[in-house]
Amino acid sequence: MSALFDVLTAHPFSFRRPVPDSVLPAAVRSQGAQDFEVRPIAQPAGSSRRLGVEVRGLNLAKPLTADDFARLHEVHLDHSVVVYRNQRITPAEHIAFSRRFGPLQRHVLRNYKLDEHDEILVVSNIIENGQPTGLGDAGAYWHSDLSYKPKPALGSLLHAQELPDVGGDTLFADQVAAYEALPYQLKQQLQGLLAEHSYLHKYEELRSRNPFRPQLSAEQMAEVQPAVHPVVRTHPETGRKALFVSEHFTTRIIGLPPARSEALLAELFAHSTQPQFVYRHHWQPHDLVFWDNRAVLHLATGVPADQRRKLYRTTIEGDVPV
């Protein structure tokens, strides 16, 4: 039995309790069907210590035992951003691994799906024959994927296909740490508050900057009706509380006067993405990055116009936030 598994199963509880960094070994090696290693990713001083571990030596194209999957699941819950290095997998294998965590959600912009695999959204700035090969401005604002859905995303898995020589990093902000760092009085003010999330909140602004972003049809508009969720949600598997608002999709706090709602949201947006909560991911070839949308926000840093970037994304359906 691995050291990590021993740590995680030492104490029974109804909600999974997070494992303190101090009790995790620097590197934990699986003893299951595949021999793989889980280890922290070196980060600059002051960055989030909880986010970001890498899995090395695992081949997701090969069978994964239930025991090994359970260990990976625990790592995902503890660290929220997990980087599977050097995954030379097919889209079908990407989809199959994603489905082990739950049913998959399709993005409303079907024109950017991968041919023959509508579970995969192509994230790309590459133009071919005058047309985009994928969604080029994905992640332009801090957000949690599909928070505008009644059941927002559990997590997303982004697989590198083609990476630029310059730029293209992805930032992740720890919303558990952000909530814990709030002043006590503000935590009390947030109790019971609900916020509206809308896919359309920044859509026309993005369209004004990106001529390839399409106008939504009536059917697509119906698919992305606003949803209302708690400002602070409780993670269904760990019991941790996390902020659940974002500049991209959160439009207002229900029941507050507009000026107060706008001011409070601005305060939370600024607080939640401070450098001490952020892990910056520098992509390596064939990285598969899995993040927990229930616990982090993310942001794309952008790519110079002369650089090519293409990634494949699956998104796992979550539950109704509470």
C-alpha cells in the first residue's frame, strides 16, 4: 500500500478531510498496475502551495486499476490541479479517462468541437483556410467552467496538442484558500448569499474583439439561460468551503441593491485572484491538466499572434452547488 494511500485512509470521516502538505512525502510512488510517481511542482515563493502536483510515469492509454484510480482521485481532491505529464493519448482515450469521474458536458459552441468527438472542445488560435480551428479566446477572464449551468462543471481536462514557443501559460486561483483568507466579518456577510451566473455576461464584449466568435442562435441562447448559485459553495467530496463567483460569468448578487452588489463582487474578484492564491502552469508537450472547477478559477494568459497553440478539452458534469 502506498504512503499516500496510507495517509489518506488513516482516519474515517463523512467528508474527505484535506491532507496537510506537511504530512505528504515529497514524492509518492504507486504500487499498483502501473508504476507512477506523484510529486509537487516547484513554484515561486508566495504562490499557492496546495495547487499543482504532477503525475509522472503513468500511461493513460493503458488500463488503470481501480486502486490506482482511487489514488489519483484523492490527489485531485487534495490539490485541485493535477498535471499528467507526457500523455500521448488519443481523443477517445482522453474521453474514456474523463468519464471515469462522471458524465461529460458539451460546450454550447458546437462549431469548435473535435470532428467525431463532440465531447471535446478544441481550444486553439490557429487559423486555416481563413477559419479558426478552435475557440481562440477561451479563458480570457477568470472563471470556473460552466458555472452558468444548473450543474456546473466538476472538472476539466485540457490536453496539449501544439504549444507555442512563447506565452500560453494558464493561471489557477485557489478559491478554498481565498475563502479562508477572508476577514471573519465578510465571511459572515456572505452566508446565504446567492449570485447569478450568465454565459452571456461578457459574450458581446468578446465578440467585439474576436471576429470569429459566432452570434448565438435561439437554440444556443436557450441552452445557456442564467443559473443562480451560492456565493460560497461547499465542496461535495471534501467539505471545504470555496468562493464561487467570477468576473467572467457572475452578473449580480441576488437581493442586494445594484451598487452594493457590484461593489461586493468587485471586492471578491480582486481578493480571489491575488498572487498568493495562484499557481501558474507552464505547459510541457503532451501535458494533460485536470482541474477542479469547484475549487479553483482559471485564466489564459494569451499567446502572441505569430505563435500556434492547440489543446483538447473535456468537461465533467458536477452537481448542484450548495
